[in-house]
Amino acid sequence: MEAVRAVDSVVDKLPVIEVRDAIKRYGVGDASIFALNGVSLTIEAGEYVAIMGPSGSGKSTLMNILGALDNMTSGEYFLDGIEISSMDEIHLSIVRGRKIGFIFQSFNLIPRTTAIANVELPMAYQGVKTKERRERALVALDVVGLGDRINHEPTELSGGQQQRVAVARALVTRPALLLADEPTGALDSKSTADLLDLFDQINAAGRTVVVITHELDVAHRAKRIIRMRDGKIVSDELNKERVA
Amino acid sequence: MSVFEIVRFAIRGLFTNRLRTFLTVLGITIGVASVIILLAVGNGSSKAIQASLDRLGTNSLQVRSGGGGFGARARASASSQKPLTILDAAALMDKTQAPDILQVAPIASTNGTCVVGASTTTPSTFYGTWPAYYKASNTSIQSGSYFTNDDVTQGRRVALIGQTTATALFGTTSPIGQTMRCSGIEFTVIGLTTVKGASGFQDGDSLVLIPITTMENSITGNQPLSSIIVEATNSKTTDAAQTELTTILDARHGISGRKTADFSVFNQASLLTTASTSSKTFTTLLGMVAAISLLVGGIGITNIMLVTVIERTREIGIRKAIGAPKGAILSQFLIEATILSVLGGALGVLVGFIGSHFTIAGTKPVIVPASVFLAFGVSILIGVFFGGYPASRAASLRPIEALRHE
């Protein structure tokens, strides 16, 4: 029994993200540019991490690699214990669907498609049954406070509401990781506050949240702040305001 | 991800761009419909030629004045030409010299205007002949009676008229027993011929037939015949009949040795064979035009699908980011293209069938069944192949590239 518990605790402690020596290089020879120049990073389950840095620091490249949207030149990446770095496109699409929930600066909802249909979409690609899909989408939209807007198309929703639909869509597949790329970049301060409160709730419920941002106040809501510059991590510290 | 689901996505994709969908479908519809209709017109015209071939029978020969050619030589020898006369026609009825000739009908023709009260008409066919003409030319009457050999001998002023002429002169009242004035001579209408319909641009029912003697005595004088129709005893003896009539007419016109014949014999069957060959060429040309329009429709689908993919690149990126597998994206766009082409093809077949019910350029179209399957099949193949290329391009996009697309 002791041994079983020990194994269990190892499994529990399996990091959500483990990146080793990630390099992303554009171009060849002398003209090549390192967008990521040897990044190693471990994020445990349940963490709330902000990745900060000026433009050109490599934070967006890192986000694309963490989200399995782009491949790296060299290095290893384990997502929820699965090695992503050597995976083919077919399996990557499954990983993206099941393990990651994306939130983008520009919301990226499917145009001319209702909120509920947008939220149902990732489940459709996973083969969830229509009825269950509907129920889960309704719950997710309710959680983000849009239970009364389910049949609105993106153009009929405000920026803040669109981003909350995107959050509902990201959460509905119960991903291991919620990955947000400048999520407040296109929002006013009120919507920003609402969204950050929503992130707090999601993290409090045990979900791992990684936010890429260049805004200090957004980063300061996270429990851990990683700063990048020139393709490298320059600092990685707990946010003392949030972590006792 | 079920097939049903992907089909739903595809249909939704088509519905969000209604105008574009409509125009693409229209392109394919026009392509398919034109293939079907144009081939049907071509087929209809060969069928019509075939029908007149059957109707005429292959045992009919026509003799006309003049040599075979229209060149300078034919004109130069015009003075020495002997015209065809009613005596020539009579000579051909010699059973011993021409055992294969069944009957002979001389035709004298004129251009005249017929008048009844205030109504006038100019029949496109105004012939003087005798009763052998009826069978040789496949003319019958729907009411009244034929003029007889006796009418011809007596030179009576009686006439058979066609439906168009009857309507022009007498309206809806029966023309039988009425009188009309043609080229200044009064005729009693004794018969109304059966409707023949139009052949080419000529209305076969704009017709006046009178005894040849009446025409020569009262209207034209001793003008040469315009032609002589000769009917062989059966279709196998047509060639023998042609030889016999040539021999008789050569003797009568003093044609021998190097002297060029001053008459020509037209074999209806061979004329129609020529017509049927040119009709086949016509059909082929029409088919090619139609095939090009179908191809253009196909290029339309490719174009639309390319534009759709480019315009929706970002959407494809989003779909991929939330877990859409390559197959699902590929299927969605492929199904969109297939729906466009099947819909366009089906509508095209429908329009083709409807369009083929109308008479086009004087031809009643007859649908070629193979053209329907061909056009429909080609439209679907075009949709799948030409739609497949943009679809696979869309599916192979890396999500990050697709998402960056504005």
C-alpha cells in the first residue's frame, strides 16, 4: 500500500508542462534568428503562471509551442506526461482538442456561428454525443455568465462577451491546460477585470492556467511570473502578492 | 466526429455564403444544361432528317434543268440547253424503256399571290403538277378531294391548298368549295392538304397545288418545268431507274460523247445522307461548345473553393487549434465542393429536360440519354477533383500559419 501511494503521488505530481532546452530558430546559417534560445520550464498541475516579456522576447513563440500549434527546432516538450515534440499532425490535433484550451487576443470565434455552436465545436471534433455536447456547452456558458446569450453570433456580442464565449469553449473539453495569449489585449478595463476574476475562479477550481501578457496588472494576478527576453527566461519567481 | 456532422458543417459553410453558392451552382447548372440541350438539338435535327428520309422513301429521284455544276462552263453552254418539258416527263413513263420507273410527276412552279377579298398570301410553294405527285411527294389531303387526271386533261381551275394558305385566306372557315384568285386566275379550292409542318426555314403548309395544264395555259405559258419527280418501283431499283431516266433524257436532249448533260438527277436518299452527315458535324460542334461551358463551370468551382479556403484560412486555423483533425477539414471542404457540383448537376439535368421540350431553331430536341449521365458525371468529377485541391491545401495548413492569416 505504501508503494501504491508513492506511485500515486508521483503520478499526481506529474507536471502539466515540462519543456527541456527548447530552441526555435528561423532561417538558416548566419541569417538565422533564435526566437527561443534554450528555454527550460516546468509547470505543475494547478498553477497559475504569467509569462511576460516585451515584443520579440519569444513569449508568443513559446505560447505557440506550448499550445502544440508550432513545432520547435530542437528540444523536448511533455504535456501532461505525453511527449509532444515528436508527434505527428494527426495526434497533435487530438492533443490540441483534449489537453489544451486556447484563449486568443482576438477571440477567434467562428464567424456567423452562434455562441453555443462555437462552444460545442471542440466537442464535435472529439465525437461527443449531441445531447451531452449541448448540456456541457450550456453549463460552460452559464459558468462564464452568458447563459442568456447562447444564440447570439459573435458580431452581436461585445468584446468582453466574445472573450467569455472563448473561455467557455476552452473549458468545455476539460483540458489539462488553459492557455491564454494576451487575453485582455482587446478588452476594456471592466471586461479585463471580469475576465481576470474568471481566470481566478477557474484556477481556484484546480485548472492549470498559463497567461501570456505584456501587461503588468494582468501578470500580477498570476501566482507565478516568468519573464522572458531575447528568447530566454530571465526570471521565474512566485508572485508574493498572491502566494502566501 | 461523424460524417453527418461534417456534412452539417459543409452545408452551414455553403449557407453562410449564399450568393457565392448560388453563382457557383448556376455555373454548373448552365454547363450541364447546355450539354444536354445542345446535344439534344443536334440529335433532334439528325432525327428530323432521318424522319424525312423515311417519309420520302429512298425510291424518289428528282430531275432538274442544268448541269451538275454552277461554274462558267455551265453558263456558257446555256444557249444549247434544252429545258425540261412535260413531254420529257411523259417520255419517262415508257414502261419498256424504263421498267423500274413507277411513276413520274412534272412540276411547274411560279411565284404568285393569292387573294380572297381583302386577304392575300404568297404561298412559298405554288406548283402545277399532276396526280402522280401526291404519292411521290408524300402529299395527302385532310378534307375535300384531290384533283384528278381528268382535271389535268381538262385544265380545270381547281386547287389544293395547305393549312397556312387556308388560314391566311379563309381564316377558320372551311376553304373547300370556296374560290380564290391566284396570279389573277380564279380557282376553286377542292382540297386541304394534311399539315406537314416546317422543314428547316420553309413552311411546308404555305402551299398551292394546281393542275399543270391549268398553270401552263393560264399563268406561265410554255415555261420549262422546274423539275420532274420520278418514283422508282422500290428502294432497290432507284439506281436502275436513275440509269434508265438518264438514258431516255440523254437521247431526247441529244446528249452524247463530250457534250455535258443539261439536266441533273438528284437522288433524295443521297442528298439526305449528306444532310445527315453535316448534321453530325453540327452535333459535334454543339457538343464541344457545351463541353467548354461545362469545363468553365468546373473552373468556377475550383475558383470558388480556392477563394473560400483563402477567405476562411483563419477559421481553418481556429478549427485546428480547437482540435479539428486534418480529415475533418478535408472532408468538410470536399463535401462543400461535392454538394455544389451535385446540386448544380441535378439542376442542370432538370433545366436540360425542361429546355428540351421547346422547339429550338426549328428543331425539336431529342435528349441523348448518354449526354445526361455524361454531363452529370463530369460535373461531379469536376467538383470532386477541382474542389479536392483547395480542400487538401486547406487541410494541410499548419494551425499557426492559418491563425496568423488576416
